[in-house]
Amino acid sequence: MAARTHGVRLWTTRCWGQYVLVNRKVTCEEPNSRLHTFIGTLEWRDETYPLDSEQILLRGCRIRNTETCYGLVIYAGFDSKIMKNCGKIKLKKTKLCRLMDRIVLLISLALILTSLGLAVGSGISVAKFCREHSYLSVFYANTSPAKQAFYTFWGFVILLSFVLPMAMLITFEFIYLVNSCFIDWDLKMYYAPKDTPAKARSTSLNDQLGQIEYIFSDKTGTLTQNIMTFKKCCIDGKKYGSNRSSHGNSLESLFSWNKHWDRKLEFYDPLLMNAIQQDNSPVLREFLRLLALCHTVMVEEKENQLIYQAASPDEEALVTAARNLGYVFLSRTQDTITISELGKERTYKVLALLDFNSVRKRMSVLVRDPEGSIKLYTKGADTVILERLRSDCSPEDYTVKALNISVTSYGLGQ
């Protein structure tokens, strides 16, 4: 078994849970199907390091935002945990294929029974002929009734084999092949942004698609493309946002003060831009800081351009919106987050980070700003955020009303 690190091949040997790499050794559990647990140790440079599920990558995982990585293949092939969890692979067949298989099986069974009956009759006829016409038995002197029946059986199988619809099966496969070619040639299934045409990986795909009765989906975006864009916002009881899709060449001059603005932005409001540049509203300032700080987005700079990589499209949309509005997320380390607030860089120390989950339905980050103040920023679902607001929060009713109007005008899932 071999481990590779950027083209360098390091050979290892395996002996029941032990992998020796030159003068290094990995001792681990035998292959099993437990995805969330792993127990092992790494002996390297006369020191022992514990290994658990945090240090193992399952088959199909990808490492992002990492320039250099060293790894060792522990399980491979059918020993990997993913393969251990795979059940018996079933061959997918259409209803028409299953019907044809049953018909061919019945015809084959009828052919065998017919040939067998004729063979038995032939053997009985030979035995009777030898008894009644002994003077002609010389014609069957070297052939017994059983042997004659055996030859007769295979003779009738060959003679009656034309009843098997082999030509029809071949015709069906040819039709399937032509239909799969039509799918590949369909211009309506061509995705121009990525230059990706449709590709039928099964000749019977057209037949299978025509027999779909129910479609189950766990969430929006499973069967469609899940794209999030920042359209509107409500800050301190004021709604901002424009439905205009194009603003001409004036955007270049309007955003000239922000060198990090995204040319593909769809959110624009002159009133909000003026309020941000005046920097007189502390609520607006904290709102934009929340968008730039409360997230798990990773940033990478390529050719003087900031590229955000997020685990979910909604996080990327919020961070990109803050970037266009002057609060640019620049970099992060394990303990700090650096943002640019209207051209001025500020580094916040991260004290705690509570990621979003289905139970809390919100994400929180506790930071210490450069002035030494400790602040908690939280974002999440409206049902859990609104119930945590102060009772005397005056813009709450207006925010709920604005939210209901937005849902009604845009529609769910848009």
C-alpha cells in the first residue's frame, strides 16, 4: 500500500492493523463500518501521537483552503469505511426489461419442456420399433433408446430455437442506444455557463425517466440549483433594496471608493450607500459588522481578488453583501478575524464560535474589538432571533411586517 504526498511515493507494509512507513508506524483498528469512530496511534521520531476520527478522511472527502497536506492511506478498496457500509449493489432495470426477462424465461422453459417431451416420445418409439420389428433392429444396433432420446432432445432444441425473441431483444437495445444519443444531443439539456452537455450513462435512461411516479426531495436546492443573492434588508426599521437588475455604467463611479466591490452585485440602494459613507448610524455599523464577522467563510486572494469559499451559499451571499457595502472580510486565523471597515483595517479576537445547527437554528460569535469591548453577534432564523429581542425593541414589529411583505412578494424558494 502506498501513500503519496505531492508526487513523492512512500511505501508501506501492512500486517493486521499495523502500517510501517520507513521508521514510522501506524497502529490502528481493523477495517470496520463505523464512520464516526477511529482509534489508532502514530509513532514518529520516537514519539507517539493519538489518532481519532478528526484525523481521518473518508473516501470522497475533499480538503479545501490547504496548500500543503501530508497523508497516509490506511484503508483502501473494499476495506474503506464507505465500502464497508455499502450494501449489495442492485442492478437497475426498467419494467419493460423485467417483463422481457420473464417472457424469455417462460419461452425458454416451454422450449425445454417441449423438446424433453418429444425426446421421451422418440425414445419410447425406438424401443417399440425394436420389439415389433426385430428384423430391422440392425438400424438401431449401436443406439439405445436413452441415447436416441438424448440426441433427439438437443436436435429439437436447435430446431425450435427460433421461437426465442432474440431479434426483439437486440432491437430494444438498439432503440435504447438511439434514445440515449438523443439525450446527449438535446440542446435544451446543455448548460452553457459550464459548457456541460447532458450525458446518458445508461442506454435505458429514457425508459427509466418515463416511469417515474414520485419525486421526494429533502429541501430546496436538491433538484434545482441553490443560488443565494442579497436582495433586500431592513435595518433599524428602514427597508433598503432595489429591484432594478441593471444600473448602467454608473456603478463604476459609485463604488470607486471600495476597491473590493463585486462586479456581479445585484443589491443596490443609494440611500443605504449614503448612510454607510456618512457613518452616523451605530445600528447600521453593527449590522454590517455582523455580516462581516459572524460566519465560517474562508478567504483566498488570487490576482488581487478576494475569493470566498463558504460551506453554504447563504453565508457567501451575506459576506459578499457586506463586502460590497464597505465592510470587507479580509482574512481569518484560528483566533482572529480581520475586516476592512470603509477602508480601515480592524482585527477582532475571536473568543468563542458557536456554529449553526438544526437545534439552535442560529450562529453566534463572541469577539473582542480593538478597543477592548466584548461583543456577541448572532444571526439565524427569525423564529429564534425575534424571541430573544428586548420587549421594548421598537423596530421589531416593522421588521416582521417587512419580512412578511418580502416573503409574499418574492415567494417561498425564490
